[in-house]
Amino acid sequence: MPSKIGQPWKLPPGGVAYNPYEWLEREDEVLALFSEGDELEQALVGQPVEVILPETGFYIESGGQVSDAGRIVAKDGSWAVSVDEVRRPAAGVIIHIGTVEKGSPKVGDMAIVSVDKAHRMDTMRNHTATHLLHAQLQKQLGDHARQAGSLVAPDRLRFDFTHPEAIPADVLDAIEYDVNQDILANYPVAIVEKSRQQAMDEGAMALFGEKYGERVRTVTINPGSAFLTNYAVELM
């Protein structure tokens, strides 16, 4: 994690720009390099490294969902960094954590920044599955069965929820069957940005008591249907 935030390099006005919704690959400049807390001008092959860019489309680990993975490769192909995770250690600062695969990246280099699309899509599918599961739990158990935590990764999900007793086997079977039917139905997913108050007025659920901004992304599964509508709100 960077230990010399802002010295000697400076953040862009407003901090590192973050938008994980519009691109998976772009060209950008290496703004700063760190390794195990030390600031570097240049990193070496095999070295663990944290890379800071002026902006990023990598999703940051948040709300139980793991961060994106990917690569940062020199524009001329002379070096490459594998990105394993992305974090925000301080306001306005986003670090891409990984290892130098080849060559010697240095501050000021131009690079091609690529999000691993397969990793992203697998994670997104499991994220959608948590909402399908949440809806079926409420349908089978009641509205009190609310999400209390989760893990969303590309290879699995874990879903924590509130319920006062063990669930009978036949009810578990019914929940599993219905979720699988929802998956097979391949419902469309609509994502719309709107005011937080409008989203809440329309019945969207803000999970975990998280603090959302005034503008939020509403995620609607099977829009236009009375089933699975407007029940997930994510911070924009």
C-alpha cells in the first residue's frame, strides 16, 4: 500500500477517476509505482508492485464483490504487470496490485490497461445470482430474510441472510429449484441511474445499510414484470 501519498507525485484534480462501467481497455500513463510501501521510479521483473493511473475502469473490491483482475502492458510491449486486485487505500487514490511479469515499468510510461473480461463476466453472473437467491429466499421464507453479507467471486458466491431457524430440506430444495429456473429463464437486466430518493420510492432495497450517494444505479431483473423488479440498488 502506498506510504507516501502525494509525494513527490500529485493526484489528478479530484483524485483518480473511477468508472468501471464504460470500458475494459484503454491507454493510460503510469502515474506512480510502489512496492511494499516504497515509492519507485522503476520496478523490476518479478517484483510485487502497486500501480497508480490517472483513471481506472477496474472494479474496486466492495460490498462483498471481489475486485477485477487484468493486465497493464507497456504500449511498446516491453513490460507487463499482472493485476490481481484493486483497492482504494485513501480518498481519491486507487491502486492496482500485482506483479511485474516482464520488463521494467517506470513512472511516465504509456500503457494499455486491460480488465480481464472473463473474470468480470463470471463475477457479474454470480452477483446477479445473489439477487435471484435473495428474491427467492424472501418468497419462500418471508420479507424478514434480508441479505446480511456476501462474497461474490468469479468462481463462487456466499450469501448470508437473516432467519431465526434452520431451513427444512424441502424448502431448501424449492429455493434451489426456483433460483435455477430463474437462471434458465435468462431474464433481461436493466440498469438505470436515478436519484436515491426516486429509487427508494420505487421500492429499491439498499442493502447492508450502506451509505449511498445522491445518484445511484438501480438494477432491475426482468423489467416490466411484477416479479423481481427494482430490488437492488448499487452505489454509482
